[in-house]
Amino acid sequence: MKYLIVGLGNPGKEYENTRHNIGFKVLDALAEESGTSFLDKRHAFIASSKFKGRTLVLLKPTTFMNLSGKAINYWLQKEKISLDKLLVITDDIALPFGTLRMRAKGSDGGHNGLSHIIETLGTGEFPRLRFGVGSDFHQGQQVDYVLSEWVEEEKKTLPERILKAIEMVKSLATIGVNRTMSTLNNKGTLK
């Protein structure tokens, strides 16, 4: 069985440690854990890892966040992966920092990356893992906030939250989105 695991973010050193790139960070950690590395392919950096007989195709779009759907659509078709085997990992300002929520489907929630994916695929019927980055910004400062780097306090607990996100990715691949939601969503919050 094959899954397309997509981490949303922006390519380039200047975005590397920003809140908006948490999807890239989760995939980097997953690739490192499984001993694989990314190759620069069409529209994306791509890697492949195995977990309990499943193939996880790890995808970091190089199309920039607001055009993520282009890369995802291309690689879904190229790898012949169905929408129910797609997982998109994204930052979410509506959730407190470090909160993790998996959903089987949904709207874009005001996220431009998700909006483009839904528009390109013609549906919101695909699983996503929302990684809470908080909303500690003034009105009109949302873009600056998500494109800024983590504060020192967040950096302390970020590695543990990334490991929890990886656990949720592996869970989706083995027991499915519904069981993952019921067993891990409530444990995806900082204590």
C-alpha cells in the first residue's frame, strides 16, 4: 500500500525555520528517522520510506505554499495514489501551539495552501494533519506571523511535537484516518 504524505511549506533558506514550514519540518524529521533523503524532482522534493509494509512517498512542494495543489496533483497521478491515501500536513493558526488535529476531510480554514489544493483537486475529501502554530499576532499581521521563526519557548517543545506528528502519520498508514483521529487527536495537545 502506498501513501502520499505532503508537508506544506515554502522552499528556500529564508523560510526554513518559519511556522509556515512546519509541514516541511515534519517530513524532514520523518525522512531522517527512516534513513532516506529528498531528491529535487518535478514540482517537489521527494523521498520514499517504508513503514510496516507501507510505502510512504514524502513530498515537499517547491511550487510555494499558494500553488501546492499543482505538485500534489502531479504526484498523485504519477504515483497512482488515491485521495484517501493522501495526507497533507499544514500549519494552523486556529489551534494553540503544538496542538495536533487530524481530519478525514474539510474546508481550507482560510489557509491558502489548502485552498489551492482543494481548488486543484476539485474536492476537500482528503485527510489532513493540522499542526497548531498559535495566533499570537495583531490584526493584519497574520502573514508576518506565519512567516516568522519560532520563539525560544516554542523551540524547546517543537521536537517532541514533531515526533507526535510523525506518530500520527504512521498511524494513518497502518490503522487509517478514523482510528487515528479517535486514538491520537485527544493526545495531540500539549499537557
